Amino acid sequence: MFTIEHDFDATVITLIDEAEPNTRPLNEDIVIQSFDDRVIVEQMHPDGDEVMQVVFTIHQLTELRLALNLPEGNYRIERQE
């Protein structure tokens, strides 16, 4: 399950872990905040009260999106100015 919210300066997507009862422990929700110049992925650390955060530039996010559909190897995506 997931939710999408549009805030003033960001789009916020929350991925909510779901599982059949007693099949596995649930993971913490993942919150993805999309801004004009970056994307932030957050998740609460399972052993504490700390939020873990990863920040992607838009270029890094583009490379990640492309990498999900490519075979194993090394790639360089040329920026078009």
C-alpha cells in the first residue's frame, strides 16, 4: 500500500509494508520526498528512534531508474545540455 501527498514544495510518497498475519515482521514505512532538485528517501531505523536518510540528485535518480532495467555492467549516462 502507498500514499501520495502534494505539499507546497514537494511530493511525498509513503510506502507502507503489508504482509499476511504471522508471515514475517513488518518493515518501517519508507517516505520519499520529491523536490525540484533532489529526492529524499527516509526510513526509521528498526533498532531505535533515528531516521535514516538518503538524498539523490535528479541525475542520480535518473541513473537509478535506468539501472533497474539494464543488465549487469558499467554505464555512463551522458547529460544533454
